[in-house]
Amino acid sequence: MEQRIETRSQGENGKGCLKEILAQKSFLLLDGGMGTVLQQKGLTPGGVPELLNLTNPELIRSVHRDYIDAGSRVIYTNTFGANSLKLARAGADTASVVSAAVAIAREAAGDTGTLTALDVGPLGELLEPMGSLPFERACELFREMIAAGTAAGADLIAIETMTDLQEARAALLAAKECSSLPVFVTMSFDETGRTFTGCTAASMARTLEGLGADAVGLNCSLGPDKLAPLLREVSENTRLPVIAKPNAGLPDPVDGRYDMGPEDFVQAMLACVEAGASIAGGCCGTTPDYIRRLKAALAGRRAAPRRYAGGSFLCTPVCPLTIDGVRVVGERVNPTGKKRFQQALLENDLDYILDVAVEQEEAGAHILDVNVGFPGVDEADMLPRVVKKLQSAVSVPLQLDSSNPDALEAGLRVYCGKASVNSVNGEPEVLERVLPIVKKYGAAVVGLTLDKQGIPQTAEGRVAIARRILDAALAHGIPGEDVWIDCLTLTVSAQQDQAQETLKAVRAVREELGLQTLLGVSNISFGLPNRPLITRSFLTQALGAGLTLPIINPNQREMLDAVSAFRVLSGEDSQCRDYIERFAGVTVRTEVVSSGAPAPSAAGEGGKSLESAILKGLKADAGRLAREALASGEADELSLVETHLIPALDRVGDGYEKGTVFLPQLLSAAQAAQAVFEVIRSSIAAKGGAPVKKGTLIVATVQGDIHDIGKNIVKTVLENYGYEVLDLGRDVPPEAVAEAAEHRKVRLVGLSALMTTTLPAMEETVRQLKALPEPPVVFVGGAVVTPDYAGRIGADYYARDARQSVEIAKEVLG
Amino acid sequence: MLRPDPDESLRYLGVPEPPEDLRRRAGAAGEALAGLVQPRYTYRICGLERREEGFLLAGTGVLLTGSTAARMLADCRQAALLACTLGARFDLKLLALQARDMAEAALWDACGSALAEAGCEAAEAELAARFPELFLTDRFSPGYGDLPLTLQPDICAALDAGRRLGVHVSESLLMNPVKTVTAVIGLSDRPQAARIRGCAYCQMRETCQLRKGGIRCGTEN
């Protein structure tokens, strides 16, 4: 996989030549549209233009020559869709199409000094989690193209028209791993200022620079008149040269003509240049004429001064986070001292871990620390799976917390955006092992101020280690803004003098080294009564000393209140806006603790019973009432399920059957029941007991089908009747369902399909399940499935809806 | 800003006469949805060439076979190919919601269908305004009547829907993002009376979730 292809000296020449051009602060002129020019020359839209490299090379060569004559110094090969997913449908192979295309461009370039860029467009299928294409498969497809292009003598790689940051990452990683050529990456944005998948320009620029792109920018989708503000955002977020390769406006639906003529295009391009673009060309609708006029307009101009804002930054595609003040890191995704979390890790219950993350995001955490290290858990396997799971539903950036470098690398590889790594320390071996990974994936890194000798007892000792970590990071090419120092919180009840040393060290790291500082704040109060008071007081002092990244439990409201108050006093919360928003309308009460208050009851307090909370779908109330019932001893776990939970769910289910309760209400009730179940699970886990489960079944959406909300609804409802549901996900091959059923000895399997085109996959899955030595009972459902069809393919039951699935489960599993 | 109609959204969920609180919830979900995503569409007008197997849309590889197309386009010299989508941001939001609140996710899913439909209506209105002298047939889509689903890749390629809208078709002919509609609208010199919207014409009639619940998705004629 890491085999690098360096066959041709032009590769390095390309890089050298390009570096020289970029260093001159002059403009680099790209070419214009290929596809639309080919259409003007008679290619049918919808045809496969890449095949022309084989069938009509002279046509392609002539387009390249026209652009070179117009002044392009870089031409893009005719390989936009030359990946094997797309080409397989046209009956061609990537290697020969790419080699031919590069050869054509090089011939056209001749001795003009024009550089040949291997054009790499999107794969045409969406990656997980939006689609079903796995990340590594995407990398492999891109590698195939890039290896062929590099071997054929391209001078650089131009990854373009990406709308999914994860796909852009896959292509860029592939380029870095199999080629030494420079890489340009451009993505396509719409009028909302984001890509179709919601990626911001800042997230794009920071992420791609971190991964080692040589220039980044925008292409396609809009005309240059709409791009200038976006280009400004890009140039504020990268030190790299910025590319603008826009369309000639928008096409007319009747004649297909783009609405911006060459003069308007060039005028608007000048605004893009002002915004920071120094590599310029055109995309759909532009022709050699546009490039010729662009060249004339740029002659004698110098590139605009750059406006890189710098500063520490993390992101996901949709959530760019500049760290220019206090940002809260949520600490709860961590098994330490949490029985229920440990159980979830051992049982592979990623849904629970996601719930913990979602709760913190909703409470106001800016970053979530993610730690899945626990005996019996293979971290290198678990961390990337948890990262993917969390990123499917949480939008804030993650901090990957592990001492296992393999786990860190596996997690960073699939993380979409810019993450931070927690942690390295002053040990040279650790730094040498982890920093190259941090550099490769463009992450930030937390350095703990300790080494082989342990934690220095003085602030000076800790700052000295911080300095060592910073130097090592800089030597690996990691900028200071990405080095965050944890001066380490020690327990004040054990080492009282150390609290002040920690605070001194925080101040020094902030003032002398100018780095971000991070502290696990809660450690301070172990072993003391009224821990929140000590923790909060320390938090306030630490923030005053310069702590920017407190790791805390964001679900404790008083901690975030303290942060909010600090931001007012430090001036960061301008005009106290956030503070006022947080507390407007809140009446602060001083609580008076009285003894002998009557215990609340599951049977009802003020008319609110557990049953009615479930019936009304009041999740928080249901959970609270269940906790109170257990605490008062009024009910045990089992009786809560048998006498409160199930009867309430049955009443909702009956109403659903009769048409008096509808799906959203059924689901709300199910979620309230889930809150009760969670209380029961935690209670049992805390006592070290075995979890209560009524029986296990598998659900899956069949191969080829990626729309699975129906299956997820069934899962939600079944879980709330106490069944353990193994959700194999969507697009699941028949073999995988059969293997899981056999391996887990599951007696009931539910399958869903949405499309007529995927029914054969359902049939095949049923066939394989029924061929097992101990065939499970199978029920099927989904938009296109009928009772008749269910019988014909050998399924035991047809489930009309989620409610009926419960009846089937009751019948089969009890 | 286009908004999904709460009653129509709830019809997708199989709720014929919604209680007030559910209507309110659907209204709130629809409002939030419309604030997050708006339908995007692209269309292209093509001449119709009659072939033995059906109608070929000139300048594209799209061949409309079957009796639905034959009936709908009988009077037309041109047709519009349309693709409308809520985009991948809707899919991501739906994924996130499913992890937080399945009831809310089910509501958003239904509102999403209604909003995509509203996007198609808007495109159709734009088309009608652009060609005031022409008459539009009803919109019909692959998978509807006997217009084959296998047309999806050709239609998307002809509209360059990947680049223009971020729309992809999977090998099993699923549209991605999930709330994506492609359609054909005939353009005629004469008023158009044919009405495709009705279960009698639909290939899904045997398996339709709505029909299972005794509801119709559109106007029955």
C-alpha cells in the first residue's frame, strides 16, 4: 500500500518547477473546461468522455493544445471519472485509460514547459456514512488511478470537484501514500457557502493542509462572481497557495449554455484574485478564449497579500472550531470508573457510547475526548469504529485519547476533519512514535508534562518538559498552534502543594510558550466531600491562570456555568451575550436541604406516574421516576419492567393497532421506555449483575439497500421491549447475515428491503439463513415486501410494521 | 423559502387525520427542516424523438419506454428532465436525529419527502412560467407506472446531476441522497388532460405502504 512510484524524474521536476512558480508570488494559470468543450465538439452528455482517450486521442490532444496556446501552464488530463467504479460500467480499465490520457497531455505539452496534472474527480458513489462505500475502498480506487498517472509521467495530481471532505481526504491520502507528486485539491461549493454535504471552506482548508496538500481551493458549481467571499475564507485558513477554477456561471436549461461570457468571467475572477487566489483557471462552460483573456487580465498583476489568520483549530466538516478562548472538552466518553460504559465496550454496544457523546454535545461541550481503552478491548479495532459511529451523529470535533499509537493512527485515518490526539509526553520514544502520526494526519497533539522520572514537582520542571515537547513537534513539522500542553492536575487531598504548582505551570506555558493549555480538572477533588465545589473552584482559578481547554463533565451544569461566568469576566464573551442567553429567565434558588421528605413513587407523584410518563413519551420524567422508584426500594429492576414498563408499552401498541396512536407517538413512548431501561441497566451494572435481556435477534437491511430508517424504527421499538437487537446495518451481504446468525446462535432474524431491485438480495439472504444447520426464524418487511412475497421466498413471517415485529418477537423469543 | 405541508408530511407517515399536537410537531419539524435545507433542482428541455421502443430525449441517452411514457407524451414534441434533491445534509441530519430521537427522525423523514415534493412543484411552476405558451403534462418518475427504474443512471448522467446536485445512483438503482426525485414532464402545444397520479397506474400499488394503511399519496383520478 505504501509503495511509492517514482519512475520519472519529471515528477520531482514538476514539484521543483511548481515550487519555483509558487514562490515567485506570480499567478499560475490552469486550463478551462474539458467536458463542456467536448460537448461543444459533439460528445453526447451522459457519454463517458474518458473513453475518448482511447477512441479519439487527437480530439483530446487538440483541446489541450488550444489551452496551451491560450496560456495555460498546467493542463488537466481527461481523467475526471477514470476510476474503476465508473469505468467498469463502460467496460474499460483505469490503468489503460489513465496512461493514455497522461500520454496525450504530455504530447500536447511537448517542450512548452506546460505541466500535466492528473485530474481526479469524485468516485460517483457516496462514502460511509452517507453512502455505503467504505473509506479504505475509496482510498484503494484513488490509489489505482494515481499510481497509473504517476507511472505515466504526470507532473502533479489535481483532485477536484469534491463535495464530501471524507472523499477528498481519501484521495489525498492515496496520493501521499503512493506518489511523491505535488497535489492540488479543490472542492465544489454551492450558494449556501458550503459543499452539498455541508462542509465549510475553513474545515476544508485546514483539514487538507494538515494532510499535506500543496494547494487548495474551489472549483466548479458556481461562477467566479459568487466565489470571492468563500476564497477569502479559504485563504484565511491556509498558508498554501489558493486555487480558483469556477464555472462560467450557470447553464441554461434549454440550450445548455453557461450564462457568463468571457469578459464577465474575467472581471469576476479579479475579485477572486483579490480574495487570495493565485492559481486560476476555469471549469464547466469555460473555453480557451476565457483562459486567454484571463491571462491578459492577470499580466503584470501580483498576487494579493495573504491573510492566514493562524491560531489553534479543530473541525469536523460542518463544525469549524477556532480556539481563541476557552473551549470545553467533554470527558465522559471514557470507561474509567464507569461500569456501564465498560459493559458497553465489552458488549460492543456503540449505541450507548454514542448516547454519552450526544448528551455532552447537547450540554454544550465544544470538543469530545474519546477514550475506549479497557482490558479485553482491542483499541486499534475499537477506536476507529467508535470514531465513525460518533461522527455519524455528533458534529463537534473529537480528541482521540489513547496511549496506543496503532489505535491513534487507525482512529485518525477515519476521522473526517482535524482532530486532536491525547497524548504524548516528554519521553523521546513516545514522541518519536506518535508525532509522525500526528503530522501525517494533520492533527493537534496534547503533551503531558511528565517523562520517565514522573511528574516534576515544580512548575519549572513541567514547563521544561513542555518546551521539549514543543521542540520535538516543531522538528516534525507540527506548528506550535497544534501543540497543546497538559500541566497535569494532581489530587489536592493527597498532594496539597501541587495544586498551586499546576496553576503556575499553566500560566508559564501560556505566557512564555504561547501554547494552548489543557487540564483534566475533575482529578483535583478525588477523596473529598462535596467534590463539585472543589472542582469548580479549581476550574475558575485555572481559567484565570490561562487554561484554555478544560476537560470536564459538561453535564454538570455548574461547571459550564463557571466557564460562562469566566468568559464574561475575561472579556471573551463580548457584551455578555452568551451569559445572558444562558441565564435569561433562570431564577437562581438557594437550595435548602431538608430531611425526612417523602420518597417519590413510581406509582405517582402529583398524578405523574411512570406509566403516564411512558404513554406521553416524556423521556426525562420516565428516567427520573424509574431512578426514584429503585432508590426508594419501592420496586426492583425486574418488577419495574414487568409491572410498569411492558404494560405501558402494550397500551401504546394497542392504540397504534387501533389507529388512535401514530408512529411518532409510538416512538416517543419507546424512547421514554428506553430511558427506563437505561436506568435499569446502569443499576444492574453498578451491582455487577448480569444484564436482563429477553432474548437476542438480528436486524439488517439487505445488500444493495442503503435506506434503513424503517429497520431502525423496528430496532428502537424492539429494544424497548427488552430484546437485545444486533443491528448489522444496511447494505449487508447475505453471507454476513448468515454468519452473524450462526456465530451468535440467534433464533430470530429480521430483514428489510425498500426497493424492488434489492428483493433478490432478500431472497438470497433468507435462502442462506435457512441453509444453516440451525436455521433461525426469519421475518421480513419494508416498502416493497408483501405477505405473499414473504411466503414465496421462504420467510416465516411478514411484518407490516414495527408493532407487528414485537408480536413476532414475543411469539418466537418469549 | 419552501416549507413542507404538515398534513402532507403526516400522510406519508400514515396519519390521515392528525391530532392537533402531532400536527404541531410536524409543523415545527417542517419549519426546522426548511431552515436547514432547501430543495435544489436542475432541469433540461429536450426534443422528443419517436423510436420504435419509445421516446428518445434528443441529445441524451435517455430512452423512455413503456405505456406510461407513451400515454403521457403522446401530444408532446419536447419534454423536461428534472432532478430535485434535499441534498446530503438532510441525510446527515437524519442519521444524527436517529441517534437522538427516533420519533423526531420519523417526522423529519416524512417532512423531507413533502419538502422534496414541494421542490418539484416549484421547478414545475418555474417551467410553466418560462414557457407560458406550452402546456405541461403531469410529472412522472421512474418506478411510477411502467417507466423503468433502470432509467435513473441515464437521467442523472444527462442532467450531470452528480456535479450539479451531488446526486448519485447506486448499482441497485437507489438514489442518493435519500430525498431525491427524478421526473419527466412533457411539454405540449395543447392542454393536457391525462393524469398519472393515482394508484391504478402505479407499479407500487401492490406493496405501497400508504395503500396498506388505506391512504393515497396523491390525487386519484
